[in-house]
Amino acid sequence: MTDRFAALRNLPRLQLPVVTPPAPPPKKCKPNDLCSCGSHIKYKKCCMHKTLNAARDNNPLAKMQELMRSNKELAATMRKLTNKA
């Protein structure tokens, strides 16, 4: 007697992807909390400036304003140099 499920046993097995749970959101530090880097110093004295600088550096509007400011300074310097000559 032949096995009715022999053809099913020869099929390749389906590999399901391993699902990992999402990482918890990072803890938001208040200025007077201890810093999350483990230094046992208040956040405002330790890493707060790094966070603020990173946010400013990633802001396209701040980059544009900095470029405009430097262009104005360059133009003023060029005017001074051409007026002296």
C-alpha cells in the first residue's frame, strides 16, 4: 500500500522568519536627571550639549542660515577690501 502523504513529505519545508520585538524607545532625560551615559553627573552638565548640537547640525534650516550669515560676512569683507584699494 502506498503512502498518500509521501508527496507532501518530499516538499521543501517553509522557513518562517524570526521576529524580534521592537526595541524600547530611548529614555528621555530631563536636565536635572542623572545622565544616561553612566557618568553619575547631571544630564545638563554632561551630554545635553551633545544632544542639542546634534539636533542643530541635522536641521537644514539652521544650515541654510549659517551659510547666509557667512556669505554676508564675506560680502562685507570684500566691500571693505575694495573700498580701501
